Amino acid sequence: MFHYIDGGADDEWTLRRNTDAFDGYEFQPRCLVDVAKIDMSTTVFGERIEWPFFCSPTALSRLFHYVGETAVARAAHGAGTVYSLSSFSSMSIEDVGKLTPGPKAFQVYVLKDRGLSREFLQRAKEAGFKALQLTVDVAVSGNRERDIVTGMTVPPKLSLMSLIDIAMHPTWVYRHLTSPKIDMANVAHRPPPGSDKLGGIIQYLNNQLDRSVTWDDAEWMINEWGGPFAIKGVMTGADAKRAKQVGATAVMLSNRGGRQLEFSPAPFDTLKDVADAVGGELEIILDGGVRRGTHILKALALGATVCSAGRPYLYGLGAGGEAGAAQALKILRSELERDMALLGCASIGDIDASLVREVARGWPA
């Protein structure tokens, strides 16, 4: 389970680069600024949130802890931010919608079965989700070799070492065996012909990913939704402009955590290009590689509206359920507040490009 969260595609160069990219900039702090009170609040998807970070969508959270999406949705609400639910979640749209009054977004794909896509949108609206996130970088699944080694494939192919590792975690095994079975909750009512098992349903949904999707399909979905809409997987200024043309209100700069195309640029490396192209016209969400409060600050300085990430809260979820996910968000939030004070910024509006500069070539060694 850890390696499924932690791993990326091929040799994992992109996975590493997503975080390493932030090292290319250093701060130019302002001194003698009144930072007795720090206001980290901002707006995304038309919703006021308490700090400029939210939880990215991740699939099948109950694999990592038996409470799953329930824990993360509650942790996000407690942290004053948005929770994003994956189409491939292990809890249904309706169940998550009822968990908290906090703002929620729903992540979708344009599926071969447009009727199923339409159904997802309608259910999300009725469940009170505020925004839609269309993922566009999964025409096919990436080559995740760590998953092949550990047996996290569909269906699973567990080695002797994998089985020994599972046996060494009796609490996880107990919870797995005594909790309701893990399912693709959003399609549990319409299993694929001949299979109602998880592996069969995952394969069914994977087969629903449509390689022929174009900007016309994105525009169709934007019109169907009729509300705040982010296109997730945009990586160039040209595509950001196209997203604006078809009616999106936001772009999420993302390479899916380094799990798809190896040698894709880090989202942070694309930020300036996108900000120059659509800054002020679209919300820009930097999704990927964020591990520190300083990373959030650098992204905001170069034009991001907010940041998002999945791995940080999944590590917390796996380690300690809701308390673990909440602690992961608390760490990031407290770092951001401290770093804003040290940088000389009392509010998000004080953060701009004058606060950062590119690191001199050759430094650090």
C-alpha cells in the first residue's frame, strides 16, 4: 500500500522533479513588516477557504485505512479547506456529500459511456459538490513499475514477500477483513457484465477511459455542469488559453504525481508560462510536489491561486486514519503561517514575484 501511494512511472524522474523544482528559487524576505496577525484565507471555486491549499482527488482511499474518504473529507473540513472526491472512490458521491458542510469538488473523466458521465455530474450536483475537476492526462495508464514489483495490479499478483509484509500488519488485515468490502462505490449499482468483484469493476472503468477525447468533449462537460470547472492535467500556456476558450474557470497544473508520462515537466516548472498566458483570467491550481509551506509560498509568488496535493494526506491517512490526515494538513498549514511571518507577508495578497528569485547557477551544490 505504501509503494502504491509513494511510487511513480518508469524510473520516477518526474516524481522526484515535482518537488525538486521548488529548489530553483530562493526568497527575498521583507523586513520591518507588521506580521502580528496572519490572514491566510483566499478564494477558489467561488468558495472562501482558510488557507491556499486543498486535498487533491485520490482513488480508493479505503485501501490505505478502513475509514477512507470519510477520514479525509472530515480532516479537510476541520482544516478549513476543500475536499476533492475521485470518481474511482471507495465511498459514494452521496455518502461523502452528507459528511460535512464544507466545500467539496468532484473529479471526473469523459467516459466512453457519456450517460455514465452525465449521471456522475447530476449526482454530484444533487449531493452539493461545488466544483468539477476534469482529468485529461490518462488516455492510458502510466508504467508504474513499483506496482508491478509489489503486485498492486488488477488483479493483484502478490509475491511471497508481499504476503509476508501483509502478515506483519495484523491490524490492517483485521480491519480489512471486518470492514465492509472495498468497492468502486460510484458504480456499485451497475457492475460490468459477469463480474461484481473490485478487480472487474476497476478494469471496467479503465476500459471506459476514452482515447478520442478532445477539447470539444471538455466544452460539452463544462456546459453540462454549469458551475466552477477545472481542467486537471494542463501543463502549457497554450493549453491554459484553450481551457479558457472552452469555458473552464480554472486549470490544475498536474502530471498526476509523476505517475503518467515520465519526463513530463514539474507543475512548478510550468507555472510561470501558464501565469503569463492566463494569470488573472483563470484560477491556477498548482497540483503536485508540494511538501512544505515554503513550496506553497513559492507557487503563490509565481502566480498560483492555490496549491493542492494528494500524497501528503494519504501518508497521514495510512499512518493514523482521520487523525493522521488532519495532522498532515496541520503541519502544512502551520508551516505556511510561520513562513509568511518570516517572509514579511501578513496576508495572501502580500505575496508576489518580488519575494522570490531564481537560485544562482551552481547553488546549491
